[in-house]
Amino acid sequence: MKKIIWTIVIVLVLILIVAGIYIYSLYNTFDEGVNSSYEPTDRDRSDLREEDATVDDSFTVLILGTDENESRAEKENLGGDDFRTDSMILATFDKNSDDVKLVNIPRDTLAYIETEEYFDKINHAHMYGGPSASMKAVESLLNVPVDYYVRINMAGVVDIVDSVGGIEFDVPFDMNEPDQHDTGRIILEEGVQELDGEEALAVVRSRRVDSDLGRGNRQMELVEAVLSKVKSSGGLSKIDDLIKVVADNTRHNFTAKDIRQLASYYAFNKISFDSTQLRGTDYWSQGSGAYFYRADDEHLFVLSNTIRSILEIEPSEPFDLLQLRLGDYLVPYEYMDEYMLTDHQPEMIPYYAEEGYESPYGDGFETEEFNYEESDIEGEDDLEDTTDEEYNPNNQAPENESTEEQTQEENYNNNGTYDDGTNNQQDGYYDDGTENQDDYYEGSNSDSVNNGYYY
């Protein structure tokens, strides 16, 4: 009997030793993986915060998905900071209600790019100044602090989904998309199905049928699906694989301690998700013909104050948001001087900022998902065509495709008329001092320090 007891004790001790070695190894692997992918920004904290953000309190994270892949990087000798962002999601972690709020910001959204000193597509910010420039562009757009960032490339999406054993996803329509290396095709049929990494990437890259707005919804759905799978027992068993993916394909400014705290909190608490896509309208630049997505002023204002409330900072006044303050003076590629950026003030407060007004957007997250069949948003008309008919197997790419690698001069050739980009702007809110908007734009373009560079 004693032999049996001692045998059991010895086996248990051996199991504990092996488990301890594994946990210690995993702990070290975790630290190595996080530290190797750690890239701090060029600031200690957001200018919109008085104190440093911590993961112990509510905070924001900007999730950046870039169009980087190995073949593009090698072909053009590009680094991670040189690519544009195909996906930009601002996640607000609300520690008081165990809630994560996701705001998808369409890639063509018109926003102020601090490094260039003018308004441009927000996805260009990363190409101009890496994650820091993207964070500042989002802060300028929403007037909320962006505390952390996570940047992931296309290979990272594939590897993350594969490392958790795939995800279940409702593919909204038939798809035929390039793989992560742009050397083959991924063909999917509509319907609920289990997706591997390559298939998941195809789903969140596609935008030919329903434009960038539909793609934005799918990207948020993918984030939720992956987080849910990671939290499940099956996903947690793959934690060492996930660490490797983080090390190889992501960059972030979280410390190892931060991520351990988040992982512990997330594993033992039931987290809910609320998501929305930034509302807006089509907008074509009068001078260049370039397409932009002009965010809806009221939705910006409502979202700003909801997020600031979660972060327990003072609410925004309407003209704290640069787009609301500049109104029709906001012209793409026009240099913005210090007076316009900091001192210019419209004469009238917009109706949605008046006391007692109840916004149809609610808290900003009570919005319907984008429906491409009913939407009047046109988007760009030169998207990559991924249909079978135009697929050329010799070149491993669709013939005559208009890729995202085109120069800006090639892309800016759409003809369009001026659209102020808002459905709710009322007379007098943004008085540009002229009676004719076309006259204002023509005059502005002729005075631009960038005139001729983009046109």
C-alpha cells in the first residue's frame, strides 16, 4: 500500500515539475514574443490626456491592418511603416461595464494628417508616419485619446486564424480573392462555414461587391470571432502558437506586463461587444477629382462624447473636433495654417450640440449595419476586380486590375461634383465667406502650396 502511495506521489511530483517547466518556458516565450514585437511611439501619452493611460482603467487601442505582404515588401524594398492601412478599428475597453466598443473607420475617410499639414485619406497616414501618424489622425478626427496601437499584416491575419483552429463565419456572398502572396486565388461560396486563415483573409479583403464599408463590417466581425475563439478552451490551448504569431507579424506599444494583465482580465470576465461603422457620405475633391469618404458631423460628435465618457474625461464641445470647426474650409491637400487649425471658430453652434437634443444615433453605436444593396454610398469606382473572367493565370493577377499600388496621380482621375459630405448641415453652420462654393474651391486650389503635386 505504501509503495502505491509513494508511486502516486512521485508521479504527481513529476507532473508538477514538467508543468512548471512548461509554464516557465511559456512565460519566457511570452515575454520574448511580446518584447520582440514591441515598438513604442514617439510620445509618452496622448495630448488629450492629463495622465498616462493604463490597462487597469478604461483605455483605447487602434487596431491597424496593413496591406503589407512579403512579396510587396521585397519587390519595392518597403518596411512595415511604408504601407497603408486597409483596416482601422478604434477599440475602447470599458472596464466599468466589461464592454469593448469598436468603431470602424473607413480607409477613405477624410482626415487631417499632421505630418503633411493637410487633409487626406486617413489610410495614408500610416504610410507618411507609421502608427504614430495614424493615432494622431484618429485623435484629430474624433477628439479622443488613442492610448495604444496594434498593427498586423496580412500574414498575421492568416496565422492568427490558423493558430486558433479556424473560425466560424457567415460569408455574405460568393468571393474570388487573391491569396496573401497575390500568387493564387481563394474561392468561397456564400453561407456559414468554417474558415481557415487564408479564407478569413479573403473575406476581410474583399470589397468589390459591397465596397469598403461592407468590408469594414466584416473586419469587425472577424475581430469578435477571433477574440471569442481565443477565449474558448480550444483557443487557449493554442496560446504558445499565438505568441509566435504576435512576435512574427504584429507591432504594438503594449508592455509584456500590460498584455498579461489584459489576458488575465479577459479570460476571467464575460466581455460584451458593441460595434459601429463611422457614418458618412461620398465626397469628390473639386480640384483633383479624388474620392473621399466624408464622415457625418453628428456621428463624429456623438461618438466622441461616448468614448470620452467611458474614459472619464470632459465631453467635447462641437468645435473641439477639427472637421466640425473647419466645415467647408476643409479641402483635401490644402495646407492648413495655425490660425485655421487652432483659432478659427464658426459663428453658430450646430443643432445636434444644443441642450436637450436627442440624436438618432443614440450613443453612436446604435446604428444599423451597412447594407450595400440599399446604401446610396458609391465609393471608389476603380476597385480591384477579382472575378474569374478577368483572372490571368500567367500573371497570377486579374487583367487590367486597378491595384492599390498605383500612384496617387493615377488614382485621382475621377470626375465628380462637389458634395459637402453631410446630410444634416444647415445654412449658417459653416460660413466660408463666399456665396459660391465652386468659387471658393477654385481660389483655394490656386493658392495651395501643394498645387500641382497631386493634380
